[in-house]
Amino acid sequence: MAALDRGRTRDGGYKKRAEKFGVRYTAFPREWVFERDGWICGLCDKPVDRHLAYPAPMSASLDHVIPLSRGGHHEPENVQCSHLTCNVRKGARVDARSTPQAVGA
């Protein structure tokens, strides 16, 4: 797995990106978000297989509902479970389909 790491920090580089964009950063375990969301992708509403690992397209990924580059914070209320492929497809857009689950409701 280290070969796939490509120098990213243990938190996925989110702290550095939050500093770059001047937004708040709160450390929390990714698994906490995946469990909170019931391992359901907040972008396509389909189950995420907890046994798949990066770089599998259907592996779990943290999606920022409001991307860091758009002023969103790296906090539990602004992230949701997603498939890696769904998250990459969304990119830095704000998804109008974002569910109440995604914003901590």
C-alpha cells in the first residue's frame, strides 16, 4: 500500500488542502463517517463495499459536500461516504443532490 501512498499524509492531505484554501480543519477518522452514513454513497445512494480498498473504483472515499476549494470545511458535517468513482466524477462541484445525511441532519 505504501507504493500507492504517493507521499500523502495519513489524513489524505486534507489538513494541507484546508490550509491552502483557508478553511477549517477538524481531524476525525474516515471510518467514523463511513459508519455514520451506513456505508451508502451519498452521491448515487448505492452501498459501498467496506472490503474494497483504494484504488478500486467502488472503494470508499470521503466526499466534501461543499468542496474545500469552494470554501467548504473539512469537518464531519461537510463530508459524506461516497464511492471513489462517484467522488472523482463530482470533482469540485457542489452537488445539488446532496442529502440531509451528508450535511449532518
